[in-house]
Amino acid sequence: MEVFKGLQLSTYGDFIEAATNYLSTFEMRLFVYICWSLWKNRNKAIFEACSKKEEMIFNGVVHLAEEYGDLMRRESNIVIEKASKWSHPPVGKFKLNVDAAYTPDTGVGGIGAVIRNEKGEVMVATALPLDTATSPKHAEIMALQFSLNFAWDAGFSSILVESDSQAVVNNLNTDEESFAPEGHLIDDVKRSLQ
């Protein structure tokens, strides 16, 4: 690649840093898929005694990168707001209410989500135990992340999201990167909403 000519790259980390600094988003996506596909093909050659030709690998990489780009360009029809008193969503929209419970003494909690239509009728609901959270805010973020995936998997895309966690709602409604301990999770949720 022309981008890397003349650069002093002594470690794999230097190479990755150069890639993130000099490649466009699409080129970086291609780069990551190429590395992954080459590694996968190498393992197939070693452990299964079969491999793909370079053209097939590259065509598969381009397909994956384009497919991912198409998914990321989909129109975001999701609004996240703080719940105060439940209200009906507008006609044609659905409302996803999300909540989490967390007990610091035990580290145990739970997640709950419900999707209602404009009449207030429950369309789908879910709840599950949570034993990996480290704080109440962490539990709320995990609940939101899980609930959004649950909604998308159930086929809902045009939704309003309500959470009773003002801190999480504030973090999600700002364009700034979060440097809080749970910031990477906040940023993951933001990226999934783009």
C-alpha cells in the first residue's frame, strides 16, 4: 500500500497505528476484514488442509465491507429520552422502555424491556438476570444495549427509547466522547445508533 511507504514501522502496533491514522474509514474496514480473512484462510489451510484463492478472499472482503457500510448508513429512527411519566408514542412509532436493577452488595441485578405501540399495547417484552455489572450506571447501559438489540432482532426500527437513568440519557445525547469508566459502552451504543 502506498500509504505505508516511507514510514518506520518496527512493530505490529506501529502498523496498526499508521493504518488508523492514514486510511479512510472504508479503507480501514477493508484492512481489518483482509487481516481477519487472511488469518481465517491460514487456519483453514493448516487445520483443514484447504484454502481459498486470493481473488475469492478479496471479493469476500469487499462484500463484507460494503455490507457493513450499508448497515451503518441505515437511517436512524431512534430517539432516546429520560422517562418521567409514560406517554404514548406518535402514531406509527413504538416506544421501548428500558430499566435495570442492581444491588452493589451482591453485584446481582436484572434487565427489563417492553415495547408498546401508539395505543399503549405491549408488543413484546423481556427480562433477564444480570450478574456482570459493576455499578448501577453500568447496569443501565447494559440494559439499554441489550434492549436495543432485542428491539432490532424483533423487527422494530422506528422506536423511541425511554430510560429512567438521567446520566445515561445525558451521555447518549451528547456528541462528546465519554471518558467515564463505562464510556466505551456508551460509545458502543452511540455507534449502534448511527
